[in-house]
Amino acid sequence: MASSELEQLCSLINKKIGNIEKTLSLRNCGQEPILKNTLNKIGEDIIVVNELLNQLELEIEYQEQTNSSLKELFATLEEDYKDVEHLKENIPSHLPQVTVAQSCVTVSDVSVEEPVPTKKPPKEQRVIKEMLFITSDEFDGIPSYMKPRLTYCQINDVIKEINKAVASKYKIIHQPKKSMNSVARNLYHRFMDEETKDTKGHYFIVEADIKEFTTLKVDKKFHGIMNVLRHCRRLSEVRGKGLTRYVIT
């Protein structure tokens, strides 16, 4: 065996012996009371760091969803702006032009006739109440146990769908009965059967309306968000006849 190979073999053996000695030394250190307390504290610090990393992961997820929502909002506003610009540049020529008189005239020079109303004034349009979105300050004030892994955007997305369900329901209720088809008429009768003395004059929905008018899943996560909305005083619950009525407040 060459001398260089023998030296390499000796070096390798010495290195392994050194590693074994370090391992035995560390094991013995772990049995000493002072060092044992230090190791326990290191273990506690590792748990704290792990919790902080979990919180950081949730914050990153929330920021990514917020960024996505803002991009969608920006795209929508940009489309609306283009539509307005197009309408502005393509005003139909047959529309009456508004002009401002340059000369002054006296009342005696003009005979004024009272306009004769030809049409009845349009009926006042009903305003359907909407649930207000949660603010960032309100979201921060929600107890953490009520919003495990829920984000600000997820809660407001559910509010958006709830408003859609409320609008669809009360559009049918306010619709003249003569113009209803069979589907709308059946829904109307269900809506009326679900009314109670506690819901009179209030806007409310039930889980059947969520399933009818939205794509939301009525699951554990949905009920958790409804608890958050009740905590933020966006809705209240009226129970009876086996139904939970979510009243918009």
C-alpha cells in the first residue's frame, strides 16, 4: 500500500473517531442540569419560530389574494373607462344638443306656456338593502379563533355573493305577479312561507337562497364566515320552523 493511501486511511479513521467523541460529549452534556435547561429553552424557541413562520405563510397568502383582487378590480375599472370614452366619442347625432342663449330677453318679450304632462311620473324604484363589506380594521379586530385560515378577501367575496342572493330574491318579490313565470311564482310562494313576524320589513335569506342564486358551498367554512359576519354585526339570525334566516342588518 502506498504511503499516500495509508495517510488518507489514517485521516479518515481519525475523523470518524473525532465525530464519535463529539457525539458522546454532546450526549453527556444533555444530562447536565444547566445545559438541560438551555436545551429546553432552545426547543421552546424553535416552537415559537415555527408559529411565526406559520403566521408569515398566512400573511403571504392574504397579500397574494389581495393583490389578485386589486388586479381584477383594476381590469374592471379600465374596461368601464374605455366604455365611457367610447360613448363620449360616439354620441348619436339625433340626440338634442344643449345650447346656451347668448342674448338677454325680458319676460314681456316671451310668452310662456305651462308644459302639459303627457306621461305619468315613473314609479319610485325600490332600493334593496346590501350588506356592507368588512374593512381592514374590522378584520384585524376579529378574534383569531373565529377566522382560522380565513382571509380578508375571502370574507368580502362571500358578502358579495350574499348581496347577489338578496338582490335576486327581492327582485322576484317586488315583481308583479302577472309577469311571473312558474319558476318565479314557486320561489315567490317559498319566500312568503319563510316570512315570520320577526323578519317583517327586513331583508333576509336562507341557505336555499344561497344554493339557488350563488355558487357558494354551504359547508363548515361558509358557516364559519357567517359567524364572523354576525360578530361584525353585518347580519343577525332568526330561527324557526327548522330554518335559519340570515337578516341583513
